[in-house]
Amino acid sequence: MARFRSGDSFNVPCVIEPGAFPDEKRVTIRRASGKGDLCGYVPREQVQFTNQNRGFVRGTVVDVKTDCITVQISGSFSTASGHAALRIRYPDAHSRSRTAA
């Protein structure tokens, strides 16, 4: 079982599309919780393509619980802070790419 710590980098699977500006990408993250998709704009450097329009957006682990982690994604999202925080349950987290900070 992977051990996560606050500050670890975490790659969140997403759909990647062109952004409004050349230095950004539009990402869509599908949430398994049924709360709908999360869409926003992130700097181009934060995405990693796995094929033409899918890949990962880099986030940072900000909270670790026994059954899930919370990942903060910087960018322009339609949230109060402008950033996105996702709770990812461990079964999902273990199937995702993770890189140490």
C-alpha cells in the first residue's frame, strides 16, 4: 500500500484540451463521487499527456486520512479559492500515478 504524505505530488487523470491562451490547458477531471466533472485552466507545465487528449494534471497532497487523500490543484477553477481540492479514496489513489515531491 502506498504511503502518502502532505506535500507529495500526485498525478490526477484528466481530459486535456487547449486553453484560451497558449500557455494554459483546459482540464476536465471526472469525479467518481457523482458530484459532476471539475473543469478549469492550468499552466501548460502542469499537464502530462498520455495520448492525444488524455493525461494527468499535477496536484499536491494537502491532507491524508485513513481512507482518502485530498489533492490541491493550482489553476483557474470555478471555486471560491480559484484552486481545486479533490478527495481521492485509497482504492482509486493506488491505481493512479504518484510521484514524490
